[in-house]
Amino acid sequence: MFKMKAARRLFSLYLGPGFSLLAFSGALEALRLANEVLQSDIYGWRVVSDDGLPVRSSCGVTISVDRSLKEERHVQMGSFPSAAVICGGSHPLAANRALYGWLRECRARKLCLVGIASGVFSIAEIGLADGRRCAVHWEQFPSFVEQFPSVVAVQAAYEIDGDTYSCSGGDAAFDMFLQFVIEDYDPLLASRVCEKAATLRVRQPGDRQRLPLHAGAAIYHDGLLKIIEQMERNLDEPLALEDIAASTCLSRRQVERIFSKHIGRSPARYYLEMRLERAHLLILNSQLPIVEIAMACGFISASHFSKAYRENYEMTPSEARSEAVERRRSGPAARPVRDVAQAGHAAGRLRKHAKSARSTGFILP
């Protein structure tokens, strides 16, 4: 009934501490349901951890594994997986030489590399994602683009670039793993899987991973989406509204009416809140100086940034960072501070943005 294009696939799924249980289970469910429809175990998987012991997920549920990473690295010819999957969560995984070695070995064998949620950080860390499009969760996106400028990072639900697969996490993992099914068979099988999973819509590679800020429902206005995408690409050097409007063949007044109708805010206010959100995420997820974060997000005055941030988040940037540090210290899935040298490289890139900001003298209200 279903035309097969490829042989049986085997996936090795590495679980990092604090991995997303929703994303992990979504990936496996896509494969399990495909087997159920096919009435054959075409898709197989084995679960791996550093030491072969169970791993605690971000929600506290512990998952048993099949083998240790050392055992996985010594599999015999014929037992190699089709893809190496790194299951992460809300924070990048700590540096791991054994994991990096395994990923390099898999790439040398021309296997697919799959990053789920923060798992994409591990692939990028050793240069295996350079020049490739990778989906990064919007909360992790600001720190990712600063750390890995050679990666084409996008805020999509998931991306497929050759033999590199990546997804932002959550239910996007289900959508991404369905693409393996479509590649091996056809969309009809994927439709049957969706019927069993009671899923109404499967996102395509490159689809947005979330609605724009403050949007209460799906937006179908192409002009508005293009303007928002321009804003997202120019948070460090904000564009003038007239220039944004001209690029979409709309007048300034038309743009203001569209934002008022669909977003409930003026374009200037919306742009400001996007920049504040990016700064907020960098404050929470990086060790970079607050003043450099402010400059990199389009603020030429530290005092203006602090005032705008406090109005939006009801606390100062320093208070927000202190709370984030305390949560990481007391949380069950706290992650170690990243390498100081990496923080220095990211700080250098932000200083470059800051210098550009000072030279152009831009700022939005």
C-alpha cells in the first residue's frame, strides 16, 4: 500500500540532563505510530546516556536507557544507527568530550545528526553545523547567534539542511520526525500517522515556531509578517519605520493601522518590546555585561535601557539576572557556567554591535 523509498532506519537518541520529555516522546511517537500503520518495525531506536544510567528530564520524570555512550561508540559494523539524535532541553548541555567524539564519528560515517531543543548547541559547539540552517528555540536564539555566527540560525519550528536536522523542541519534534517517514515512504503514510495522533496540522521545515508577540490568533496578513520578519532581523540596528514601510509598498499610516488591528500596538512600541525581549533573554541566558547587551539591542543609553526594561518587566536588568542565577543554583536541572573563553568571544561580537550603534546614533522610543 505504501511505496517504500529507503531501508529500515535505526535512531540512537542521546538524553542530556534536563532533556525535554515532550520533544523526546513526540519524536518516538512519530516513529512508533509509523510502525503501527505499516504493521512492521521499520523504525527502531535505542536510548543512550553518558553512563548508561537513567536520565532525569526537565519535568522531573526519569527515563531508563539502553546503553552508555561508551557502549554506543563501540557498536559493530551493521549496528550503526541511521541518525544520532541529541535530546536537549531549555539550556545548552555541558561540554562533553565523549559526546563530541561520538558526533564527529557519526558525521565521518555520513550519518544524520539531529538536534532537539538545546541539542543543536552540542552540534554547533564542534563546528558540525557551520554554514547550515538550524532551528533554534526563540528563548535560546539570542545567545545562540552570538556564540555561533557561522551557523545560519532561524526561529523556525524545525529545519532540514542536508544531513543536519534541528528542531526548537516541544511538539516540533513530532513534525520533524514525520519528515523521515515522508522521505522513506510518502505523505499518505504521514497522514495516517497524524490521524492516529489526532494531529490536525503538521508544520513544514521553516514554518514559524510561534506567533508574533502579542498576537492572539494566526496572522494571515503577508505585509505584516514581512515587516515583523524585518524587525526580527534588525534588532541590533533598528530600522526607521518609513524604511520598513517602503520595503513592503505600504505607507506609514497603513502600517500603523495594520499593527493596531492585528497586534494592538503601534509599530514603534512593538519594535521596542521585541528588542527588550531579546535583551531579557540575553540577561537570563548569558554572562555578558548588561551595558553591552543594551547596546547590542539598539539602546544607545544604559539609563534609557534600564528605564524601558523596568517598565516592561517590573524589575531592573540586574535584578532579573540575579533572580535567574538563583533559579539555576536551586533548580534540579541547573547547568554549569559556560566556558569563559566562549563568553569572551560573544562579548567581542556584542562590542562590535555596540560600536555600530554608537556610530549611527539610532534609538526608538
